[in-house]
Amino acid sequence: MANRIGMKVQNKLKEIALMSLLRGTLAKRKLDQKIAKLSGGKKKSNGVKRIPIKTADKMKLLMGRYYIKAKIAEHDPDQKIAWITSGGPVEILHAAGVTPIYPENHAAMIGTTRMADSLCSVAEDQGYSRDLCSYARSDFGSILAKKSPIGGSPRPDFLVCCNNICGTVTKWYQELQRIFDVPLIMIDAPYQYGDDRPEALDYVKAQLQEMMDQVGRITGKPIQWGRFEETVYKSKEALQLWREVQDMLAHRPAPMNSFDTFIHLAPIVTLRGTQECIDYYKALRAEMQERIRTGVASVEGEQYRLGWDNLAIWYKIQFLAKKFGEHKAALVVSTYAKSFCYEAPYQDEKDILRTMAANYIAGYINHGLDYRERELLEMAEKFHLDGFVMHSNRSCRAYSFGQYELARRMEEKHGLPTIMIEADQSDTRAWSDEQVGTRIDAFMESLIARKNG
Ligand code: SF4
């Protein structure tokens, strides 16, 4: 007992020390940027001026604290860690006091920090096919090479995989189960070709119920229903806030753009169901309200508005924001950022689990082409779009399948021009700045000519 208390005190002290180190690093980075600015450091040659979003500093601290706590939890026998897919029912884990870890988030960081090529190669050398999603490959590479932008993810006690985003995750998590030799909880979310089928809701609801029991058995403490309800309500509130923030981009000019929303996704993915997540999106919403009130635009002199389909191209966010910004085009909505706040048509406050099941199968990526076409059209109307940018993502078949057909429908049926950018979310090996840049220039010139008659 005394040992346990001693260990908890030590862990708390470690957390405080690491947080103060993180605060110091962030403050120093900010100071360096200020000094560079005052001393007339690097000027942007293309005249695209971007005003940084202040709330982003809060996110760095929030996410930093989350990872520090997760790392400390790895050495706490009372604390369980579960690796979970981005579309997994994380509310059950938060209600059980389990720390959720997202290999996809980790892989996105690998992509942003441009470590993906080398880590994917490590996995490929071990026999993982290059056709496998680069998120899976880079995470396997990270485990094998023990290299990571954040010092690696803490070891899981169990795994939770929901296949509402793709079939790849099923195999990915089976492989993780083999590597770590821990239990795997599978949630099978049937693909919906048209409207969501009631029997699919019942089928997923039964699995969520079973998952609650399984998690209770693993932690040794059954999940308290009251705590679960509270977590679900918190999650609902955070999702609503995230929806509101994205809706604000319908304002002309948009106060931030889709490239910013990709960055601000992190808390809704990892921390939905917690108070910190709610507080974070309240702060972001307040900043966006202020930007709208004072007329701050994400793209100065915004003239054209575009929608984005598919995952972010993590290593080229700056490049793409700059390239479209040069043409006075703002990306103001994306199916990707919206993926993390879908609300199903079915909602029943008296049946939380069935409502949760409905929301978890409601996502864009879990639906057929007619549904996707309808979604894109609604976005085009609500956000006053002039066209779409589609990332044909080599890694993500689930997202990219049918995109050429969708582009054809947008163009021929609805008069919305579309550019297809062939790339990969993290693996840079098939990317060329020149080729993509030239295609964007040509697309924007034809869009502008068309818009101006
Ligand atoms: S295939 Fe697509 S949805 Fe599946 S893990 Fe990879 S990027 Fe995510």
C-alpha cells in the first residue's frame, strides 16, 4: 500500500515536471518566433499572410498533457491503456477510466514530422506491403524501429477496433494483437449503402453493450452507468461545439480554413467525453466569433471557396494552404473534419447505446456514393462553394473509392469543378511540388475564368 502511494506521488511529481518542461519549450519557441519577426526574419514572398490561431497554444498544452499522462500511466499498475481506432466508441473507455491511445493520431504526427518515409520503409523491409495504408505501415515501422516523434506510444493493455472507417483497421489491429499479445475488442459496423438500417443499429448496440462488459472485466471494475451517461453527454457537447466551429467557416470571409481544422481535430478525436475537450472547443469557438466580429480572414481578400474531400496530406498542409491562398481561394469545409462529429438522424435520449450505435455508423466514409454525393452537395450549398479539391489518397481505399465518379457527378450534374490531387496522407514518396502546384494553378485559372463568365 505504502509503495503504491509512493509511486502515485512520484508519478504526479513527474507529470508536474514534464508539464513545466513543455510549457517552457512552448514559451521559448514563441519567443524565438517573436524575435525572428522583430528582427525582420523570413518574409513570405507570395504575399499570403496568415494570422495564427491563438487557441492552438492551448491545444499544444492539452495534447502535451494527454501524452505525458499516458506515458506515466504505462508504469502505473492501476491504470489501463487501450489502443483504439479513430472511429471507436471511446466514451466507454473514458467512463471506465482507461487511457485511450490512437495509433492513427500517432501516424498523423509521423506524417506531419516527415518521418513516414523512413518508418514505412522499415515496415516494408519486414514484409508489410507498400499497398498497405501508410498509417499502419508507419506505426508498425515505429514499433519495430523504436522511433517516434513523441518517444513512442505507451504499451496497450488491450485493443479496441471499430471497422466503421475501413477494413484495413481490422487486419492492422489483429497484427497489433499478435505483436502485443493482449485482448482485442472488435466492433463490427456494417457499411450503409443508403439510409442507415434499423437492424444495423441493433447489431452495433448489442456489441457496445458487450464491450462495456468486456472493458469492466479487463479493468476489474464494472463501468458505472451514471459515469457512462455523463461521459456520453460530455462527448455530445464537445461534438456540438466542433460542429459549430466548422459551421462558422460558412461566413464570408472564413475566419479559419480547412487546413486549420485538420490541426484542431486532435482533441475531438482523443478527448471527446472529457471536460477539457469541451473547454477547448469553447475557447476555439470564442476566438472564431471574435475573428468574425473583427473581420479577420483566413485568406486575405478571399474570393473563392472550396471544399476538401479525404484525409489531410499531413506533410503538405503549409504548401497547399499557401498555394490556394495565392489564388485567393479558401478551403472552408472538409468531409474529413466533419467525419469526427456526424450525428445520425436517429436520436433517442432514452436509449443512449442505440443512439451511440447510430452515430458510430453515420460517418461519410461508412456510406455509399449516393449518400456521399448528397453530403457534398449540402456542403456546397451551405458553405457557398465554387468547387471541390479531392485528395485521391493512395493509402485510403475506403475514402478514395468512387471519388472519380463523385467528381464527375459534381461537375456534370451540379456544375461544380473538381481537382483531383493524387497523393498519400503521410508517405511523401509519390509527391511532387511542381506537378501538384502546376495542376492547382491550371485548376484555379479555369475556375476563375468560369466564375467570371
Ligand atoms: S485505410 Fe483510411 S480509414 Fe483506414 S486507417 Fe488507413 S487512412 Fe484510416
